Amino acid sequence: MARYTGALCRLCRREGEKLHLKGNRCMTEKCSIERRKYAPGQHGQNRGKISDYGMQLREKQKARRIYGIVERQFRLYFEKASSMRGITGEILLQFLERRLDNVVYRMGFAINRREARQLVRHCHFLVNGKRVSIPSFLLRPGDIVEVREKSRAIPAITDSIAVSEQRGFPQWLEVNTQDMKGKFVRIPTRDEINLPVQEQLIVELYSK
């Protein structure tokens, strides 16, 4: 499946805000959006007023880029969310938060979601004692995620844990950094999903 392989900072500049795609770098003065707060490209500084459709599109693109998901997969999540009872936008975000690569990132075992996806693909994690190499694997309440014994000395994981302990963990997860293990306690509510996304605009876009 095709994935974006270009400069991540361009994505943040296109959306006009930090998406934290590079982890700790986004919190330093090296963050490109701190130096160039305008969209990339020749006409980035001369963009006119955005339309209603443009606002809806930007919210959808923002969500896709935060989670690192291609359009087809994102659309499938929306269709599944819209077929369920409840608020479609909130259910959509809950699906995205339940992905294994996202939970690995939230538990602090990776510095960002892209790194988490790579670590999952390389079979560095167990779910309920079994190896899982599918980043889109959806976790259920009660599932246990842990780093494989042979992977616990990987610098990317150990360095990320040291940083995440200072950052803190979501309330819907239980994390034991000493044992490199965590539990998916429950599905998060919208208030617990800290994202700069207006999901209602995404619903309006796909509902046309």
C-alpha cells in the first residue's frame, strides 16, 4: 500500500499547525513551522480565503496525516463508523485510536506513529502473548501489549520510554515501563482524544 515518503514538515506547514509527526523535534526550535508559518510551495504565502469544502478537506487530510493512513483505508473506517450507533465522528476517531501502531505510540514505546508502525511491522510487539505485525490491528478492552523479550534493548524503544515517562500516559491505558508492557483498559471518549481535529467536518465531507 502506497505511503507518503516525503518531508514530514511539509505536511505540518500545509495544515498550518503542528501535527507532531517527528516526535520531540516538533517541540524544539528546529520545527519548520516555527520558522515558516505558511504553506509550502511557490504560492504558499499568497493563498486566498478557504471555502467550506476546503475546510472539510483540510480536516480530513489532517486526521489522515496524523495517523499515517491512506485515503482508501480512512474511508473504510468512516463507512464502518457510520454504520454503527452513536456519533459517527467520535466513533471514527475511536477506531483510529484503537489501532495497534497508535496504541504503541500512546504507551510510549515509539517516539511517533510512523516509528511505531515500523516497529510493529518488524514483529517487536506481542498482543496477548502472540506476535502481531499488522499496524491496523484493532485492540479491544483488556488486551495486553508488550515488547518482545528480544526487542527490549532496541535503542529506539528504550529512548522513547524515557521521554514518555515525562510526557505521561492517557487514562484509558495502563502502562508499566519497567516491564515494557501495557493494557488497553477501555475505548477512549472524545474528551480523552487530544487531537486538533474537528471530526464533524470530516463527516460532512463524506456525507455529500
